[in-house]
Amino acid sequence: MVLCCVGIGVVNRNGGGDDVLPPTSQERGDTVPILQRSSASQGICYGWVLRDFYKYTDLSVGSNLGDGIAVEENAACPRWVQVVARVAYTSESSESNDFARVTVEASDDVSATARLRMESGLERLGLTEDAFVDEPGWAVTRAAVSLPLLAAEAGVVEPAPTPAAATADAPPLPDAGSDLWRDRWGYLLAAVGLLLFTALLFAAGFWQRGRQRRKEAGGQGRTRDVRAAGRTPEGR
């Protein structure tokens, strides 16, 4: 019975099929500066972790501190939030499907409710488990740059402030009719700016994905045409 259990454990650990691809150097290089700006303005560290579910290895780790530097248990990050994606590719002979488990982890001062809200926010932005299965490297970096907006929505931090334009002797604005809007208009503008910036990143990413898939589909179609043209009535 003990040998049987050990054998099952070995099959589960090595049951993965294709390798889980980490983010490219460009994706990591584009992500770190965005997290650096958000961390500096909001006073919290942001990071990402991509793991191979079957091999129990970290394929990519990064944060506002740099590529390859984690925020968890880092003295430079007393407050932190990170997205952790565990992706598994099963072999073709397996009856199980490929899958991903995506969670938002954070320092102890961030409540479980806030973490769940941020996880739901990732799905709302299109970063579902299927997206992590299809393109894990792209998805985990896009999830990382979404964390500042989602953390602000969950009440973990204040929205990143928008830079104010320098004006000389600007006259004071008249009082607004509502103290609520007068006191929080800056936060609202910051939230809108972050949302628009994130939307642009997603639009560019999905456009690139669609273009690549169209190329792959076109190549497969040409291969099928060539094969069909080479068949003869006797060979059918």
C-alpha cells in the first residue's frame, strides 16, 4: 500500500505535458516600471509569481523591486500584494484537462475579503483561468499591472494620484455643491486614469494574441490545401 501511494505521487508530480512558458523578457521589462510607479505613489509593493503546478517550481518571479525579486518575506516590503498563478498542462493520454489556479496573496494587514475582491476583479478584466492556461506568461504580467487599480477598488490603498500641471497664480476654484465630490475628485480622476491605462494594455495584448492566432490559423489552412492538392483518386 505504501509503494502504491508513492507511485501515485510520482505520477502526479510528473504528469504534466508541455512546459509552462514564463513571461518574455519584454513582458517582464514592461511590467516592472509600471509597478515601480504604482508602488511609489501608493506605498505598497506589488509582484507576481508563476508556478508549474506539477513540477512545484517557480517559473517567474518579479515585483516593483525588479525582475526576479519577490515581495513576500522581503524586508523592503512591509505591505505587499502579489498575484500567484499555478498552471498545469496534462499529458495527451490523461483524462484531465489543463487548468490554472490563480490567487491574490498579500501581507497580513490585507483582509481576506479584500483579496477575494481583487481575485474577482482579475476575472472581470478578462484574466480568467482559461487565459492563464492559454498564455500564462502574458496573463501573469497583465494581472500584476492590474493590482494597483484592484487594490484601490478593494480599499487596500488610495488610488495613485495623477500628476498636477504646474500653473502660476491659479485662482482658487469655487466651492462645489457637495463636500464628497470636492474632497475626492482627485481620487476619482486617478482611478479613471488607471482604468484607462489598464484598458490600453489589455487592448494591445489581445490584439497581439489575435494577430498571432490568425497567422497560425492561416498556416494550418495552407498546409491542409497542399495536402488535399497532392491526393489522387487512387490514394483516397
